[in-house]
Amino acid sequence: MSDVYILIPLLPLLASVLIALFGSRLGEKCAQIGVAAVGISCALSVAAFAHLLYEPVAIHIPLYEILQSGNLKIDFALHLDQLSVLVLLLVTGVGFVVHVYSARYMTGDARFTRFFAVMALFTFGMVTLVMSRNLLMLFMCWEVMGICSYLLISHQSNRQAACQAATKAFLVNAVADVGLLFGIVLTYTTFGTLDIPDILQGAESIRGQTINLLSWFGLEGKVETATLITLFLFMGCLGKSAQVPFHVWLPNAMEAPTPVSALIHAATMVNAGPYLLVRFSALAMLSPVAMAVIAIVGGATALFAGIVSLTQSDIKKILAYSTISQIGFMIMTCGLGAFVAAIFHMLAHGFLKGFLFLSTGNQLANVGTHTHHGSTDTPRPSAVLCLGALLLACVPALVFFWGQAESLWATHTLQAHIAFWVIGLLTVFFTAMYLFRGIVTLFHPSEGLHPQLFSARHVSGIVTGAVALSLLLLAVWTGFVPFLVGVVQQPYDTATDGALEVPRIWAIALALLAAAAGWILAYARHCQTRLRVPAQSTWSQTIYLLFLNKFYFDELYTACIVQPAIQFSRWLWRKVDMGIIDRLVMASGSRCIALAHTLWQIMDVRAIQRTVGPTAASSLPFAWWTSEATERAPDEPRTDKNESVGTSSAEFRDVEPRTLQHHLLLLIVWLVAAIVFYYWLVS
């Protein structure tokens, strides 16, 4: 029965192949193939979830053995456990909705079939990555996603901005993937296997094991093996999840069509990083240093992206930086050991962000642009869209400051708890601000215009929906922790002195107050002109420009990496390619031509032709005699040579077949002579 789950990744792959092969014949009907394939995969994912909910035993589906050399054995197999099945629900669920949305959204597109073929392949890559049992298989799917993201971002290849954004995404992820590859190689050399369950089972055996990184130089530079492996794997997560300093590709990825943005930001790509960290939580927990690095990078990214999003005017880039901020919050919680909370946040964020992107796409279709150009005749914001934005702002508050989440933290120091609270509350605060600002900027951009978000109808609807969905999230959270605890590494014991203990009700109230404060401040700054007066000071303008230009990361990369690389490549082209290689090739070619001419003069003209001419002349009587001897009848009288000269033209036509035999015989003679000459020459 479990073998049927192999169809979860297989159906999107088959759909991609069929659309690629027969898309030109099917036309826009190929969308039905993609929708059906991903829809069945989603239904099978729900069935797998029910299966594991009823019988919580991991499902192993062997595929085939691709390599066995000595102790190295690589088996491609699928692995379904509580963690993978939850992520599958997100990937296939959002993927199915995006495919349905795309079938209408992409109607009339010149590259319609190509779009759906790559979308199906993209879904296959993420699904197989989640279900991979082998690290090599995981890395291959990791790279498939990178290639598909390049193809989807550059879908509108006639636009230079789309092509540049796709190139940036591919190169940034390629650099980060080098670290992931090093981590996989180091993992194999440490554990002797690439099988993920075996690696996690043997993780405890390398506790305290070190590697001397400076042994080649005769120095001591020992680093714990678990720390090095975790940091290498985390480097791959930095690229896919767009964390500082590899975050620059994600805002530019908005050049892709809206369904691609929804798929990348909600269901695939960016979620691969948190999933990989949670999957290898047993290994990461062995290294407090690696956990601290993960928490610091995630927290810094969450704050940086949250503040930068406040300065953006493009609604899609506001959502892009909100994704970076939310993923940074997930990475930070992984660094603190709250792996279960990170997965819960990832699922909630994925569904809500997919909803926001697709809803924004509909609104942008009405407005006609990503930004506002001054017209006051704009549609009112959708109450559902406002509800989704408010929920996205409150999800971290409801999850990470819920009392049960603290029991999952891997750290129990007072400083770490204070840092978590400060960064968490600031992230919730800024999230509420930039979501409110994004919606108001898009739909009510006029100065002093009071949005209709706080009318009685909107307030009652938002409050009712928020309370209902909050209760639903908390009910799901109650059963979420026991479902995942068996497959996620257990944190350290937190029952120690010095921990920051806050009553549950006060924690939730404080977090929700931060979210409400963000919305209120954004509303006040939009409606009250006097609140914007301090922003005219020199220091505030400097800070604003700093965040408006995203801390000049793109400019720094261009000045320090891109331009030097281009100049170095040009220098190599001039000095090495043209100056050395081309000259060597031209000189070698000239000398080869001169040598060939010399050999032609010596061997062909002087030796062969002078020898062949007299020999051929002397062989003609022999050939003539051979012809006459073989063709004359036994009783036919001998004919003189002079009599044959006067033969008629008919007789010459009779001789034509025999002349071919003469030439063949002559050719054989000279081939034998050439072989004898060559043998004499080389000996």
C-alpha cells in the first residue's frame, strides 16, 4: 500500500515530460495535465498524512541502487515521516492552487506550455527533496530547483530586467551550493554513508570529534566535526532561503510572473533552508557554536528585511522582503532549538504568503501596476486581503510567544531569552507596519486620505476572523508538537535557574500588542502629517536612504565582486587567450602548414611521383599481357598488337569492364608497395 506514495513525486515529473514533448500539440490544454498531476499528488500527501497520523512509523520506499564501489553504496529511496509529510502538504497544497491560478493567469502567453512544463518540474524537485532518503538525491533535487527558478524568473526573456534577475538568482545560489556540496562530502567522510536516517542515528557518535583545518600548514586549528558539517549545510540554506548576505536575489525574482512568486515564496525554494536545518537537527544540536551562528544570522536577517520593507514602494518587493524577514525568524528559532515552532511557522507562513501573493496579483490586475502613479480613483482594499495581512503579522506572536514554545528552546541562558524576546517583538512590530503600509500605499496612496480599513464593517470582520483563525491555529498547535517530537531532535533541559519566565497570557498579550502597535503607528503616520516631520532631519534622512538602498548590498557586490571579476576576465582574455593561447595556436598552425608543405615536396613530388611514374609506365605491358591472357578464348588464335589498334568502337566498349579490373589490380599493387615503404620508413 505504501508503494502508491511513489506517485507523489512521479506524477509532476511525468506531467513535465508530457507537456515538454506534446505541449505544441496540446496548446493551453497542457495546463490540465499539470493541474491534475499536482492535484493527485496533493491528495496522496493528505493520505500519507492520515496514514502517519494513524500509524506513526516512517515509510521507506526503495527505488534503485545507482552505485556500489567498496564501502560506498548509494541507494535512491524515498522516506516519509512526520516531518516530510507536513512539508508535503504545504508544497503540494500551495502548488496545486498556484497551478489552478496559473491556468487562467497565463492564458494567451506565448510560452504557455514551457511555463507549465517548468512549473511541474519545479514542484517535482521540491517534493523529491522533501522525500529524499539520500544526501546525493537531495543535492540533485536542490540543483533542479535552482535551474527551474532560473527558467521561471527569466520566463519573460524579452525583458532585460527578468534575464538579469534570473542570472543573479542562479549565480548567488550556485555560490551558496558549493558550501552544501562540501558539507555532503564531509558528511560522507565522517559517517561513511549518505543515507540520511543512518547519519542522524549515528550523529551522537561524533560528539567531541574534531578536524585540524591547518594540518596542511603544520599548525593546530581544530574545529569540531559537527560544527563544520552544520555550517557547511547552513551555507546552502543561506542561498536557497535568501538570508544575509545571500538575500539579494529574492527581491529581483519579482520579475517573474505572479504565480512563480507565490510558488517560490510560499511552497518551494525559500522553505528548503528551514526544512534542511530541521531535518539535520540532531547534528546541529551537537554544536552550540553552529547553533549560535544560525540564530544570529536569522535574527539579523529578520530585523534587516523587516526595516528595509518599510522603505519600499513596490508591493511585490514589500512582500519579498517580508518573506526574507519571516524566513529569517524561522532560521533564528532553529538556532535557538525551537525546531517544531519553526516548522509550524513555515507552514502557516507558506499558506498565508501564497494567499497574499495570489490576492495581490488579482488586485494588481485591477490597478495595472506594482506602484501608484498619483490617481485617486483606485479600488478599496479587499477585507480578505487585509485579514490575511493581519494574520501574517500575528502568526509569530501567537506561535513563538505561546508558553509551550518556550519548552522547546535549546538554550536556557537569560541573555539568549532576552535576545529572542527583543528580536521577536521587533520582527512582529515591523511586520505589522510594512504589511499595513504596503496595502495602504497600493490602494490609498493619497496624502491625508484615511483608509476605510477601520470602518465598522472591516473592524468586525477582521476581529472575528482573526479570533477564529487564532483559535484554530492554537488548536492545531496543541496537537502539532506531539506529532513532530518523535522525528525532531529534543532540546536541552531548560528547567534551570536564570531562564526568563513569562506567564503565557502575558507573553501572548505582549506579542499581540506589538503587532497592534505596528499597525496603529503605520496608520497614524499615513493619516497624520505632523508625525512625519521628524523624518526631515539629516540623520533620519541618512538612515532612510540607507534602508531605501538595502544597505547598499547590491552596490557593494557590484564594486567588490562583479566588476573585479569582469575586469579580471577581460585581462585573461587579452593576456592569456589572445596574447598566449591564440599566438601559440597560430604559430603551431603556421609551422604545421610549413611542415606539411615540406613533406609534400619531399615525399610526394620528389619520392612518390618520380617513382610511381616510371613504375606505372613499365607495368602497362604487364597489365596488357595479363588482360589478353585472361580474356582470350582457348581456341582463339593469338592477335598481334598492331591488329588491336584498329579495333572498332564497339570492341572498345566491350573492353571497358576489363579496364576497371586493371585499375583495381594496379591499386592493390601500389597499396602493397605503400605498406612495404611505410614499414621500411618506421623501422
